[in-house]
Amino acid sequence: MTQNDQYYQALLAKFLDNQCSREEFEVLMDFLATDESNALLSSALREESNISDAQENISPETSNRMLTALTKQINIPAPITIHLKKKFFMAAAVVAALTIGLFLFAPRFKSKPAPANTVASAQRFKNDVQPGTNKATLTLGDGSTVNLDDSQNGTLAQQGGSDVIKEDNKLSYSSTNTASQQVVFNTVATPRGGQYQLQLPDGTLVWLNAATTLKFPTAFYGKERRVEINGEAYFEVAQNRNAPFIVSVGNAEVQVLGTRFNVMAYSDEGSIKTTLLDGGVRFKSRDDSSVLKPGEQSMLLRNGKIKINTSIDIDAVMAWKNGMMNFNEADLTTVMRQLSRWYDVDIEYQNATSNQTFVGELPKDLTLMDVLKALERTGNLRFGIEGKKIIVLPEPK
């Protein structure tokens, strides 16, 4: 181990023991943003948690110590600019500890102490709201509905040549090999505060984000496989070159053969976005069309034109599916829409405006109060919770 490594290892040890000065904290954070820190950090965390290379989890005790240390450091009165990158941590527990304590409002924004005259946190957060869970409703061909989060595992119904089967938090369709080719449509809808996974009759896997509706046939017949979505979903499409898979989104559609892609088509968002992870898709609107390559994103604008973004952060797009909330250059209203969907809350702006852009990630399993307190670390905004409503308060003077 070099002398340099020993120095940073000592800084990390002081950090975990809550003994870092402000200057040492900034030096450590700058080092952790470099690739050179990977091996040292991994080694130190394994030693701290007494785990081997073959193990994946870091002990809760170490995660709690990191969280405590981070929270203490972020409250240092002097401004701190955070330059931390999300890349190398060995377990979700460490990512959660770092993101809760730091929340990456960087490099443009500096953390500031909360003004002395702000309303007490305990008063503003009179109650808390739990995060969303796996829940959805299934609407069958005859119009009857099934509450999936309350129903038992097993066969729920027979629909148009398929058995509808629930297993834990997943719904699947299995062909009954009947001669009937009657087309029957089912709909799975997640509420605000819900998410769900299903497997379509052709084997295609779909993950539904909150406030999303997916309509689909219970068996695919003919020369195409067509589904309809409103909201956001991630697809892993089963290959069938004889029957292209088509996702209808409003007045547009995504055509694929076999691929992985994400569609975001919420009615309250400014555009419909299709992001391709691998394979190939064609995005078509009434007036335009485009072919996407892996790592690209199409945006259907309000004027009907399609814009292609070739520099997409795939991790940011897929954060919702991977248990994270990502705020990638997001303004205040965009962040609030995301929180509204996941926590099933309404938003009230009390003469509050902000030109601030948020950059960072937070775990989706945090309570709403923890998320809002993390947002307040910028020092530029205040929030409150009243029942099932987020109150966005004016910027403190």
C-alpha cells in the first residue's frame, strides 16, 4: 500500500468514526469521485464489515455508521460542494447511506445551513407518508376487477385461451392450448403509490411504474403483438420475427422484434420518451418516425415531431425499476410529479417558485419525510406534509 493509499484509508476511518474536519471531508469526497478510489474503498468497507470478496452485503452496523457520519458532515455550517459519483459501492445499503446523507446536489449547488427563522421541522412534518408498494388491479374481459395485492397466489381466471396466474407480486398468462382464437383484452393498472410486474402471453416481461395502465390481449393471434400503455413501463420483449411487438402510446407507437426498452408516456409530462437499452425499435407518430439504436432516446414533442437524444444516462432512465428515484437535471415541478406518483400525494405550492435543478438519486423505500429533508439540504427550499399532500413553501429569507 502506498503512502497515498494509507492517507486516504486513514481519512475514511476518521469519516466512519465521525472525526473528519470539514477540509478532510472535502478531500475525501473528491478522492471518492476518482477511479483510483475503487479498490481502496472496497477493501476498507470489507475490512470494516468483516466480509469476504464472495459476500455481497455490508453489515447494517457499518451502513448506519456511514449514514450517521454523512448526516453529521452535511450539517457542517460552512458550504460544502459535493463531487461524489455513483459507481462502485458493493451493496444497496451503502448506496442508500450515501444518498440519504449527501444527496448529490452538485457540482453547481452548495449545501447551506437552514435559516434560523424557518418553521420547525417537527411542525412542518406533522405526519409521514410511506413509500409505494407492489399493488395493481386487473380488469378482466367481462369488466370485473381483481385487486392483485389482496388476491391469493394461483390461477385467478381463464381468459381467451390463457390461464391468468398470480405468483407473489407477479402476474403471468399461460396458454391453455384451446382451439378458440377469441380475442379478449385484459388491463393491469397501478395506482399512484404502486408498481407491478407481469408476463404477457408471448413471454414478454413488463414492469409497470406507478400510475400506469397496460391493456393487452390474453393471447396473441395474427401477424402482430399489440399492447397499449399510459404511464411508464419497461419491456423485455420475447423474440418473434413473424409477429412484431407494438406498443401504442397515444397517437404514436413503438415497433420492435425483440429488445429491451423503456417507455415513459405520462399525460402530465411534456413529451413521450422511448429509451432503447438493446436491440432495435422504430418510433412512429402521425407526422414522423425514427429508428433508435441502443443507448438512444426518442422524444415525441407537442408539435408531433420526434427528437432523438444520443447521449442518454441509461442508469438514470432505469432507476425507477431498480429501486431508485433519479433526479437528472430535474426542475422542481418534475421532482414533485415523481414524488406525487410514488407516494400517492398531491402537491400544493404556497407562492413557492424555484429555478433550481436537482441532480441525484434516492432510494424508493425511503419515507416521504426523509426524501423531503434530503431535498431541503440545498437550503433553498422548504417542504411540509399535511395528510396526503406535500406543501412547497416559499424560499426562506
